Amino acid sequence: MADPIFYVDHSDIRDGKLADVQDAMRDLAAFVEAREPQLIAYHFFIDESEATMTCVAVHPDSASMELHMDLGGPKFRAFGPLIRMRSINVYGNPSAVVVGQLRQKAEYLGGATVTFHTVQAGFSRWLGA
């Protein structure tokens, strides 16, 4: 079994764009849910000040994340006028293709830093498996 990949990004919501961000989040989540049945989890969060958006995804493997980046690219770009991405953190072992895709995504959504973290210890249990 391949190791899962955990993805977390943080973005600043541009002034006056909260409602647009919320609409875009719902649209993207529905799009992904309909097209990526292998994805374990995909969630968006807004902090209590309504100034920061966070996206959390759990992929079963790097191939899932690569597919997600391929399918979602045009949808991710729609966030460009709405947010300024600050950071992307990836926990696991993504392919070189995914690393390149994430660096491109970070660039067109505001120049976010991209940090990769390798697993040192632990395990995963999947509900319903």
C-alpha cells in the first residue's frame, strides 16, 4: 500500500471577496467530489476573523494528488483574484511531477512558500476500510 499524502495550504482572503471565496470553495469541493472518488478527504476552512482560508486534503498516494492537480488546475486559477496564497505544506512523498505542479500553483496564486515534510514515524487508519 502506498503512503498517503497530506496537503495543507493557507491563504489570505482579499478584502471584500469573502462571499466569492465561499462560492468558489463550494464549487471546487463539489467538482472534486464528483470526479475524484479516490480522494480520502477534501475540506476548506475559514478562520474566525474571516480573513484566512485553509484547504486540507488527504490523498491515498501521489497518483491521486497528480490527478487532482491535473483536473483542478483551471478551478484553482479561479481563486487568483480572490486570495493570496501564503503557504503550501505537503506531508508525505509526492512524485516529482506533483512537486512541479505545486510550485506552479503556488506561483500563480500569490507566490506562496511550498514546504515538503517527510514522514519519520506513524501510521494511518482509514474509516470504512
